[in-house]
Amino acid sequence: MILDDPRGTVSLQTMSDQSIQATHPITLEPTLLAKLLRGIEIQDQEQRFFQKHLAGRSPSLPVFSDDQIRFLAPLLAEGLRTATPDQRIEYLVRTTYQGSMLESSTTETTAGSLYAYGRQLYVTLSQYRYAPNRRQMSTGTIRPGPHDYSGLRDRILLFIPSDAQRSDAFDPPEGGKSTDRFLAIDYQMLQHAPAATAAGKTSPTRESPAGTSTAEAPSHTTEALAQEVEALRKQLESVQQQLDGQTTSPGSPKRKTTPQQK
């Protein structure tokens, strides 16, 4: 056990699949682990299906809050530094929401594990915001079928920036559950990815002009808008000059403008 307190637990566990020999111990900075946690997002499969047919920002949500990231990052770094090749680092975070006069307090748990192999960090999410006294909800309705103890049924994991995510298929660890979700992240590429913003999001270019970060996007957007306004103003001046020339030139009939019927 590395740490066990009301916020959560982080521990070292022996892998059930003895064929895996992880690259442990390994020293990775907590800031890099924070970037890893911040980049993990979750999305309903049905939302992803509709997203393929609609334009706009992907409706995915971050898996970890800023408080959870501050708690986990240094502990995961310590786990990777002390783990042996046959161990993985297991984590669990708790968030308690105080109830009201009619509702009791609720404690959510998010849990999983990770290990390093080569230049990748293999991340497993086995439970997401699960609360024993609350049925998991999806798009405002109760999920059909058996009770989902993982909170991950019909959900997938995404990673931002996507360039750091290993795209080729890999075999999930043995002994896992069918609802477990996996990511393989190239941490060397992640080290050179755009830095995180103060709001807790990374700064990918999916909503920004190419080569700029999210923080830089507003200034560039304002500048582009000003250029468009100036170009439009010049076009209007040119059209007005042409109209004036037609009106004042000798022999040209005067035009009486009438409202255009719609």
C-alpha cells in the first residue's frame, strides 16, 4: 500500500498475467502523470455514433477532476518508481457529495490500474463514478438490463491529444472484466504535447487554428475577424464608388431603387 485515506488508495499489486514484464521501476515526473490523467476522457457509445453524423465538438467528459489529478499524480509516480516488473499500480479515488434533507450523501468511486512497458503507459479503467445507492444514468434515462457496477457499460475511453494514443490493437490483461476499458499512451510523445490549460483541459488543436493552442485561439480569432471586417468594408466602398460613377456619368439614366420583394 502506497497510500490509503478518505480521498482514495494507491497500491502495488502482482499482475495475474505473468507473461507481462513491465518496465519497472521507472522514473516519470508527476507533471507527466498529471497530463496523462487530464487527457483521459469518456464518452457514451450512442453519443459517439451520432457524433459521426453531426459537426461540432465531441461530447466527451474528463474522467478525473482537478482534485483527483492532484491527489493521484504524485502517488502514481511513486508507484512506477517502486514497482517491480511483475507488478501494476492500482488506484481508486472517492468523491463524496453531501445530501439534503430528503437525500442521503453519495460517495462515487473511480478505479483502475496502470503499468509501463517500453515507451507506453497502459491504463485500465475498471470503475467510473460508481455509487452503490444510485443507478447509473445515460442521457437522462436509467440504463436497461442488469445493474452496472462499473459505470462503464456502453462507454468508451478517448485520449487528448490523440497523437499520443497508441492506435494499433493490443491484448488486454488477463483476468479483467468485460466492462474494463483500456488505453495505451506513448508517454514520450505526451511529454512534447501541448501544455494543459488552467481549466484542466489540454490544449489540442481540434478547436483552434493549426499550430496554435486553445489559449492562443481567442486572439487569433479576434484578429481574423478584424481582417474580415476590413475586407468587407473595402468591398462596400468599391461597390459604392461604382454606383456613384454610374449615377453621375453623362448619359446614364438615373435609377430609382425600390424595395426588393421577397
